[in-house]
Amino acid sequence: MEQSAQPRPWLAAYGREISADLPSLPHPSLAHLVAETCKAQAGRCAFTCVMPNGMNGSLSFAEIDTLSDDFAAYLRHHCKLARGARVAVQVPNGLAYPVVAFGVFKAGCVLVNTNPLYTPSEMVHQFRDSGAEVLVICDIFAAKLAEVIPQTSIRHVVLAGVPEFFPRIPELILRAVQRYWLRALPRVPALKIPVLRLRAALTIGRAAPRVTDWQALHPDDLALLQYTGGTTGVAKGTMLSHRNILANLEQVKAMGGRHMTAQDCVLTALPLYHIFAFTANLMTFFVLGARNILVPSPRPVQNIQRALENYPVTWMTGVNTLFNGLMNEEWFAAYPPKTLKAAIAGGAALHSAVAERWEAMTGTRLAEGYGLTETAPLVTFNPLDQPVRRGSVGVPVPGTDIALVDEQAEPVAPGTPGELIVKGPQVMRGYWKRPEETEKSLQNGWFFTGDIAVMDAGGYLTIVDRKKDMVLVSGFNVYPNEVEDCLAQLDCVLEAAVIGIPDPRTGEAVRAYVVQNPESPVPVTPEAVLAHCRKHLAGYKLPKSVIIRAELPKSPIGKILRKDLKAEMRAEFGQGG
């Protein structure tokens, strides 16, 4: 497609609050954004990390500025990194993360976000593929280093603790609990490269000259290598430029409008190494001058209790399973947060039953959006000043074009499902060192998402499902999201996942995996599930089999992993790969 083949009916949904034109970028790079924001907001609290026991630590914008300057100097002068070098950061939510990430940007380097829960083989793949030269890793995962480091080009390792930058006594208490009670602090293995604590690295950087050549960074310079499985399942680095992130920040702020201010307090339970929380929580509320409440781990969900009870949270982000889990906690149901303005759902399909229950319980809106790693991430969002469109992920954000196309990349008829393709300043530069993958996904400036969507007359999108997850039953398309949404309406069902299984008569058939809701006195049974589905779904959409599970496989952000269930299914049916 050379240009948008559809009109832009979504512009009407912008109303008076949202400008159709994306403003020019106020900063040339993320380093500029960080430095200028820190100086403008110097005396305000930027980040507070809250542990499940209520112990906490905070850093102001001025402290973030100084510490990130120190880390930038450590990278450039001590580690001898060139501009554009890759730095892998493998830490959970905590005060160390913004210090290190912002220091990477000020060093003119590229941030490689890495899941702290990765296995050694996953770490090796990502570090070798990215060519990372420095690794910042949480000290509780240090035992993995002996196996990983010799297989990579990493030359320096920095260890960061979860209670980093806490007041001295709480920090000592938490480290003692980790070391002696939880036995969660392993001995650091002997390596042939330097291994320093973060505070030691900052001390070295503090004594070095300040790094200033970040001022020459260009919006099109690479800022992040954000790894994603994409459509192939092989982890590959999404190249996100400073422009990609900066443009998406302007798009987020445009959609948030007057509802987002410097007085806000955002709860960040989703991991910052994931692009959703990185942009929507870390960067958006930082540039606003707001306060970020960091939760190192939202599992179990009770870990969030102290953060919600002790701080005036006005915004939070989450996935369907997080919101569902919170509402099943007695403390949350009894005392939902009174200061909350709204919550933002993304990362996975939001079930309508969960959204309705959330809004009834909290009295606030649960606004759904849609995005991908490759789009930094936001593509669409529900305007906050418009009526709720249940099940819709909203309208394209300013500066974004979308189209729905068929297998030949031709536009589909209005109201017909088609693959969603996206064009805009937030769309990635491509996949790192994978020109063939890039060529498949980026065509004439359009990014082919692999998601199937439908647009209504007002320009509101509904994501039907992943193209690869669609189940073909006797030639009819069955979208797992629709069946899962139906299952979520059953009180006895806590969570559900749907995949396709081989069937000699229909080609494929629907299989449902369900988890018992512990709060329901009614047991979940295959018979109850099928009886409910028959009332709401056409015959070909009905599950042929229902599997009851104690739990479902999930990603670090709580997204249910259908791919893991598919892998089990392939083994069950003797299918390869």
C-alpha cells in the first residue's frame, strides 16, 4: 500500500480535547528529555519503590539527574564505551532502573532491556545478538553469570540490589532478610571481567569528567533494543529510535490531555523492562513531573497492597489478569483506591466482564488501548472524554494511520475483519540484524501487525485476535478472544485460554482451558462451561474439550501464554515444532 486506503473516521472521536496534529518533538533525544525534566522538576519526588512490607525508598528528580550523570560517566570513561554501544539492563522495578536507564541515554548508548527471570540460555542469546558490552543485573540473579558471561562480549558487570538507594537502615534490614532468611543472595561467581556494585560504579563515574556529547544525539539515533518474539517466536531486537519513543510520548500525552498532570501519582506494577510500562509509566509520567510508585514484583498480587494503601495513586496500568486478580483480593474489594482517576489496560485483551466489574468496584474507568513493541508501543486508545466503548481498543492516536487489509494487502470492506497495518512516527526502524524479517513486516512504511481487527463507522477498533491464533473450524473463523470473553462471564471461572486442536472432521476444533475461581462456591466443570457457551456462541465456536487447570502459563507482565498451551497440544497430538 502506498498510502492510507481508508478515510479517517476516528478524527471525530477526538472532539475538542485532542488535536489531530501531532506537535513537533520538544526534545531531540531521551537524554535531552531527562536532563531538562530533572532541572525543571528538581525538588519534586520522581520515584518511590515500595516493598511488600511497606519499607520504601525515594529519589527526587535532582537526585536522578546527578546519579544518571554519574552512571553515564562510568560507562563512557571507565568502561570506554563508544556512543551507540549496547548496555543490557536486567533489573526488576526499583530505584536502580531509572538511574541506570537514564544514564545509558546520557552516555549516548543503547538500552537493551532484559527480563530478570530469563534463563542463562535466553540471556546468552540476547546478549550475543545485541552485542552488549556492559551488563547491569540484579544481584539475586548473579549465580547465572558464570554460565552466561564467557559466551558473550560483555566486558563489565554491575550488580544492583532491589533496595538500592533506600535509607541505610531499611536497606540493611532488607538485604539481611534476602541473604539470611530468604537465602536469595547467591555468592557472586569469580569472573575474568570486572564486577562492581552499582554504588561503586557511581563513585567511579562521579570522579570522572561529565559526559556532554549526548547533546549531539539525533532523534533518529537508536535508543532501545527491545526484544520480542514477534510472529516467529525467535527473540529479535526491535530497533526503537529516540524519535519513536519521543513521538509516542507526545501521542500518549495527547490522548491523556488534561487528565494527566504533574500532581499525578502512577502505580507501576508492570515491569519497566517491558515496553508498555517503559513508555506508559516510566517515561510518560516522568516527563510530566509526576511521581512513580514502583513495585518490584506484583506476584502475588498482595505485593501491591501497601503501595495502594500508603500512596495517593491516581493512575495505574495493568493487564487483564492483574485487574482480575486485584478484584479477587479481600483488601482491595473492601477498600478500593479512592484517589484513582482511571486505569489503563493493555498488553493482552481486556475481558468485558473484568472491565465492568472494575468500574463497578472502583467507580473509575478502565480504559483499554492497543500497542506493540514495534510501535513503542501505543497505536490506539479510548478517548477519556468519550463514552466507554466496551470491547474496543479505541481510535488511532494522533499522527497515526491505520488500515485493515486482506492476504494480498488490499483493503477489506468496511466492517470486515482484516489484518491491522500501521504507519506513524512511533513505528520501529526495523529488527536488529534481521533484514529479511524487517522486509516482511515493514512494507512502504506500513507495519504489518499480524493482528486481526474490525473498525466500526466511528473509527473505533476491536482486535479480534492474533492472525496466527485464529482457529479454523469447518472453514469458519473462530477468534479465541471472543470465546475467552464469553468464558470470563462465568462466576466460577477465574481465568481462561482458548486454542485450536486438530480435528479429523472439522480440521480444527476449539479447546478451552479454565481455572477455578476460589471465591465462587460453584465448582467449574466442563458441563457448566459448555452450557454457558451454548447460550452465547454459535455452534462452531463451542469448545470441543474443556481442560480444568490450577493455573495458566503467563508472561512476566501477566499475559496468558497461548503459545505454551499450543506447545503442550502439539506434543499431545504428536505434531512437530
